[in-house]
Amino acid sequence: IAAYCQNGNGKEAFELFHEMQLKGVIQDKVTLVTILDACARLATLVEGMEIHASIIDIGFQANVVVGNALVNMY
């Protein structure tokens, strides 16, 4: 996901992220921060808000790095 984002392929990053979700892969902080960066770059607020809800469900909302990524995304 990070490689896609760093090379300007945010759409592909989202596709991979959704594939991971469908297969039941548990997201870690790095994955969430990276996909939030893709949301910010693509200005996809709805996707970002859905990921924000996932972050709350998982319990990462208190993490400083994740919080900074959320601020950047919004």
C-alpha cells in the first residue's frame, strides 16, 4: 500500500486495502496511516471517514501517529 501511495497510485492502494479487508486481514497502525495518506491525496473524505470509524473500532484513536494522519486527512 505504501509503495502505491508513494508512487501516486492511490486508487491501487485503495483496491489493495479493500482486498485485505475482504480477506479478513487485520489492519495495523502503519497500514491505516498509509491509507489515510492516500485519502488525503485523493480527497476522498467518505472513504477517510469510514477508515476513521474502523480506527475507533480497533482502538487506535489514541495513537499519536494515527491521530496526526487523521488530522492531515481531514
